[in-house]
Amino acid sequence: MIRKYTEHDFEKVIQLMQLNSPRFFDFSEEHDFIHYLTHLKEDYFVVEERNKVIGAGGINYCVGKNKEIRFSWDMIHPDYQGKGVGRSLIEYRIDWVKNNRDEKNVVVRTSQLVYLFYQKFGFKLQTITKNFWAEGLDLYVMHLKLK
């Protein structure tokens, strides 16, 4: 089940990030993630199975010249990676954007570790910045134009 994040999910989502560190997130990013959840999140979703949060990911709306939408802070519990949970979460948010927003330019800022996952959904690599997130974790900016 995919549903909107609530404040009751805070500890569970922080634990998800910790389970994915240091493989996909640097430990130093936890502070930024907490700030995001408490001050910057717009639409954030959790994936739940039997009352256990097994995934999460957000959508932010960057209005202005580019009117882009960003998928943000995607994470899947390590025990559920490779089992379709991430695919369901991406497809859910793509449908959400198609049905709820006029903007159709979706951006994801990820790393070299998972950019191939996003390519499966049509995201195209635009830029790479070495050691952006932390030493050894590069920034891959990817775009998807929705119809």
C-alpha cells in the first residue's frame, strides 16, 4: 500500500535512511533529510506492507522558469530492494504528477549507484557532478518529460 506520509512515520522513515547508509546515502545526509521532512516536504509517500514502512519517496514542486517537479529522497528497505517496491513507488508518483499537476518535467537527483534504475522509466541523464553528496557519491541529474 502506498499512502501519504504522516508525522507518525518520522522515526520509521529515518530508520529506512539509516538502513540504506552508507551504501546509498552518506551518514552526513541524515541531518538534511530531517530538515526536509520537517520543513521542505510537499508530497511525501510511504510504502507499507503489514504495517511496516518498507519504502518512501517524495515530490517537490519547483515553480519558476523551468516549472520542474523533483522526485526526492527515494529509499527502499534493503530486504525489499529488487522486489518491485521501488518500481511501484516511481509509477505511483508518475501517475500522481500526470493526474494532479500541469507541470510535466520531472527531475531526479540521484547517484551513480541507482541512476540505471531511473533510466528504466525513461529518465535521461543530464549532468554528473563528482563527489557531490559525499566522497565517492556523485550527483546524477536526470530528466523525464511526461505527456
